[in-house]
Amino acid sequence: MKKVFLSLFTLIVTTNLFAQTQPGYLAHYTPSPENIEQRERFQDMKFGLFIHWGIYSIMGNGEWVMHQQKIPYKNYKRLADFFNPEGFNAKDWVALAKQAGMKYITITSRHHDGFSMFKTKASPYNIVDATPYKKDPIRELASECLKEGIQLNLYYSLLDWGRDDYGFGKPVVNGVPADTDWNSYITFMKTQLTELITNYPNIRGIWFDGHWEKPTANWHYDEIYALIHKLNPRILVGNNHHLAPFAGEDFQMFEKDLPGENKGGYSATAKIGALPLETCETINGSWGFNIKDTSYKSVKRIIHYVVNAAGKNANFLLNVGPMPNGKIQSEFTDTLALVGRWMAKNGNSIYGTRGNLVTPQQWGVVTRKGKTIFVHVLSKPETAEIVVPGLKEKVVGVQLMQGGRKLEHKQLDEGLSIRMDDVALDPYDTVIQIVAQ
């Protein structure tokens, strides 16, 4: 994930440059019927598990440890010699996601350190050829996800701290990094992406990251996006560039922010497009395993993130960083189990819904599925009633989702008024179900 900020000026210039130089494929990209269908399925899922895992986990200081501690690449690569995650069990990971109410998993297939967590012929620097583990966890995870009905997406880093043909930190001149064989690097990425899509056919998303390190480079997205869509038109392409969506992309993500917000500082120019939306956040304060990080998010905070994301018509992708042995620490699994209990009871108000019916209110947000509208009361209302603004449809019933108690209501010019006088609020989210005619 990104740990540095780009200036607003650079982002604006980059966006304009890209808009002026889009090759033919991107300028005329029309998603296939299979792709459109997959977009709808993706929007229905609403809740996913993000996994940042690699040889950096050994250091216990996050996925940026090589860069932050200025470890020479040739020294850092030695971590592969003793990366042996015998505690990894794909069944356990998928079961954890299902128990938490998650519908998909996105895992790092290759991060900025350049280490591939899958078998690849494009480089010996991979988990099968360079470690004593000798197994392919992506293959095992793909198999288990297929068996359990969980969608699998793959994170793939565009930048590479070690490869000479990438040229980390080198200036970009006329779209090409100085003193590099940029075409070689583009070929390397296309080779790996072909392997991933061909060898793991149930992949349904590619989650790119790292564009922001070389924002003025010619990333050959016309070739890369076209390759992905040709190999499997169902695969959704997303790119964590923190800008308005580029042509050829199928969903838009927001890092550590809900769409339209910029609390994390990454989304100043991330204009919301018309694509399916996703927001990602960490379960503590780190993406990769960090042995010192104990800033664990509460069950309530995670549920509110899921609900608020749905209210803004977005999915929520919650990250965990497994330990180097392949296990996920108990602080994470215990919390996710409790989140799952809530989702099991209230998931109907989240899964398959669409948001942006009304702007977020002081008391919460609103989601909708067909004729059913779900009012999520996340905070104690300031008065004895709440008003769902703009709701003009005839309402035939209003009741608490849990227990079915009918609530007094009336339709006003400004919307639907619901009495909350003696309603015992749920500690996480009081869901009210409205049936419109």
C-alpha cells in the first residue's frame, strides 16, 4: 500500500497527461456482458477480506520494511531462505472469511518488494523456487475459494524496489524511466499476469497498486488491461492510483477512506466515477504483520465501516496481515468472529443492496434492495424521531428488522418520519426495515 503523498499539482498534471494520450483500446473500451454481470455480483458482495502476506512478514514491521529501514535489496532477498510458513492452511483462511460474513478475498500475489507469492517462470524470486516452503499458497487458496463459493481477487504491485528494469526512484523522461529497460519490465508484468489468470482460472479481480510511484510513466495500460480482459473478460480491473478512474478499469477503490472523503490523505483528487466502488482499511494500523501494532479496531468500528460503505454504495475490504508462520493472530480472528455474528443476523440489510439513496445523516445511513429500504441507525438520534429525507414513495410498513416490532411513521413533505421514542437501540446498528409500494 501507499505510504507517501503526491502533490496535488503532480496528480492533476498526471491526470491530464493520461487523458490526452489514451491509446485506442482504452479510449474505446466497452465491457463485455460477462464483465457487466461480474460488476453486479461484486457490488452485491459488499464485504471482503484483504490479506497482505509475504517474506516481509518475518520482520514483523509491516510490508514497507525494506524501504523504510533502507535494507539493501541483496540483503533483503535472504529473507526468502528461511520463509517457511508451515502453519498456513487455506481452509482456515477461507473459513475465517466465511464466518465473518465476507464474500471475497483479495490477497497480495506480489508486493513492492518484488517477491512473488506464487509459482512463476518469469522470476526465480518466488515462494516455490526461493524458499524452503516449496508450495504455492495462491493455488491452495484459489482451490479452497472455489470449493467454498468465495470470490478470489489478486493484488499485484506495479512498482518494484529491486528490479533494474523498473528503476525505482529514477526520473521519468518522455514516459520512460531513465537508464532502464522499461519494455522488459512491462513484458515481465504481462508474463506474470498471464500466468496468474491462466493458472488460477477462478480469479475475478486484479487489484493494481503502485502507479503513484511513477505517475508520468507510460504504464502500457492499453496492453495490460486488454490482455486481462482478453484472457478472462469476467475479471474486474482496478488500480489504486488515487485518481478518477482510467478508461479500461472496472471498479474504483479508495484507500483508508469512504468514497468522497479524504481523512487518510490519499483521495484529494479521487473523483468518484460510475464504476463499482470499494474502500479498504486495516484491522489494526498496519497492512502487513506488525508485531508492535496493537491498535486493534473494535467490532463496533468495523461494523460501522461495513454499514457506512454500503450506505455510500461501496464494498468494504478489511485487511489482516498474517504472521510469518501463515497463521492469523487471535486478536483478528476473535474480532472477525463477532463481526460475523452480527452479519449473520443483519446481512440482508447489506448484501445485494445499493446505497446513495440519501446523504449520510447524523443518525446513520440508508441502503435499499428492491422495494425494501433499510435504515441504519448508528448513533442515537438527536430527537425522538428520525426523518429519511426525500422518500416520496408510498410506504406500506415500517418495522424493526430484529423482532419485527412495527414503528409509528408518517410521510412528510421532506420525507418519511419514524418515531424512535422507546426503541431500545442496538449497540452497533439498529436496523429499521421499510417496505415501499
